[in-house]
Amino acid sequence: MPKDKVILAVDDEEFNLQLVKEFLGSKYNIVTASNGKEALEKIKQTIPDLILLDISMPIMDGLQFLKKIRNLLEQKHIPVIVLTGFPDRKNKITALSLGCWDFISKPIDFIELELRVDNALELKSYKDELERKVHQKTKQLQQAYKEIKETQLEIVRRLGKAAEFRDDETGEHIIRTSNYVQILAQGLGLSQPRCELLYYASPMHDIGKIGIPDSILLKPGRLTREEFEIVKLHTIIGAEILSGTELPLLEQAREMALSHHEWWNGKGYPYGLKGEQIPLSGRIMAVADVFDALTNDRIYKKAWPVEKALDYIKENAGIQFDPQVTKVFFELKDEILSIKRKYRDTSVRPKLINILDKIKTFRISQPKGKE
């Protein structure tokens, strides 16, 4: 064994401590203490690899000392060998319960002591190495989980972007509504993991608009009844796109896509669910989505003043919106409005149209070839 191993010998008899130094000092660094209190001070300076401990000592005996360092013994796998001239059964059981590994009766057979110390330190090294490997594996698993989670979130962002290209709602809409949803979920007292899940799933609530024809989706004027019925299908299309998976994130997004246009009084779509038949995620998304739609310009309308939009939300509590979600919305109104100010829209034109305009501008700017 290398001599960098430290043994703390605790005994009120100086003669015993000298013998320990003489027999084990050539292999190990020996630190001594005459009682439990002194031993605690020594541990503050250097954490030992093994402790040789007498039970019967003045000021602080061995059992009191073990009680003080019990957590340290468990955390660091420090073996304790009790050296005692009084092999009392009760003391043995107490010492074992406090983390003692082994017993040696006095007078000490130092050949036996050396072998037991060597074995205890070898076992400690094995435990330390095992814990190191477990810690390393745990870190690897955590990293793998993090990468999987980030991959899922990137899929969500990309799907959200896909919807942006065919809608008049901007990326700021997705950012705002995601934050609104998280604020409302926290205000409702949902767990942190659930709040996080709702935050990351919410950008896909309108993914079904991918399946709505451009002639309807990009129409600047008022929709006909037939056209509006087709728009309603985006909830079912979105749910179909996101269905058939066991990933909690996509399943949560499917639920929100399908239910965020249901009304508390049962007059929403697509299924006319009522009250708590509507998933909580859909009820939260409904308030966040409508408030954002009302307070921002769209290709077919101008933004409402914030106060008018707030009045609409309040007046429709118990009609369109869950009363409890609405209550939390107004309790956290300042946070909601702060998010609105932070992520203002810069454009109300669909990204696809912006890209087409850029292509036209580029073509016009290119020099014409010789005739």
C-alpha cells in the first residue's frame, strides 16, 4: 500500500498510540488523537482513509465520536476498526450501527491489526473506484438524456417554424404564447416539470395550419362560413401530425393542438368539449393564444388596445375560458404584459411572402445579359 494513506488512531493511552506508529508507520501516515474531541479537530485538517478507535476515553468517548462523524463515514467510505479491551455486546451493536467495520480486542495482536487494516483499505479503494465509475456512468447518462431532450426541443422549434412560413403569425407569437403558457401554468401551481413540458410543447399548437390551403389561410379579408369550417380543421390536422408517439413532449403538443379552441361552455371546436372535459393544457393555451391574437396586428385586422383585450378575456371567463385560468391570468397580468413588451412583432406578413419578395428584389437587381 502506498504511504499516502492516512490512518487516524484515537486512544487515550499514549503507549497504544506509539505501538500503532511503530507497527504501521512504515506503510501509512499515522495521525493520533487522545480522545474523540481531539480526533474531530484532526479530521477538520485531514480526512483519514481509516480510523482506529478506542471506545472508552475521557472528554468524548468512541461512540460519541462515531455519532458526530456518521455522515462523513458514509459519504467517504471511511472504515473504522474499534480497538477495545471491553468486548461488551451492547457497545459492539451500537458501534456497528454507527458505521464501525471491524473489532480487535486488546491487547492488540499487531500482525492481525496490519492484515485487517490492509484488507479494510483495499475494500475502501474498491468502493471508491466503484463509486467513481457509477458517477461517471451517471454523468454519461445525464449527457445522453440532455442530448435527447435537446433533439426533441429542436424538432419542436423546427415544426413551429414550418407553421410560421404559411401563416401570418410571426416567431414572436410563438415565443410570447410559450411564455404566457408557462406563467399561467406556474400560477396554477403545476409542478416544474409539467410547466416546462407545457412551455416546450406550446409552439406546436397551430402546426395543423400546414394543412390549410393558402387561398384560405392567407386571405386578407373575412372568411366565408365554409372557409372557416376548413380553418377549424387545423386542430385535427395538428393532432394527426403529432399523434402516434410515446414521447411525452409530442403527446403534450398533440393534446394542446387538438383542444386549444374548445370553449368552457361547450361551444368551441372541434368536438364541443365542455368545462373540465377540455384538457387543462388546452384551457391554458386558449387564454394565451386569444390574448396574443387580439393584441397584435394580423394581415386581416389591426391589434386591439390592451385594455379592450383584457376586458374581452374577463367578460368571457366561464364562457370561452376556464374561470380559474382567467383568474390566474389577471393575477399575473403584469408578467404577461412584460412578455408582450419584450417580444413585440416586427412584421405581420407571412415569412413565405417575405421570402418571395426577396427573390423578386434579387432578380431585379441582377445585371441583364447581353442580347
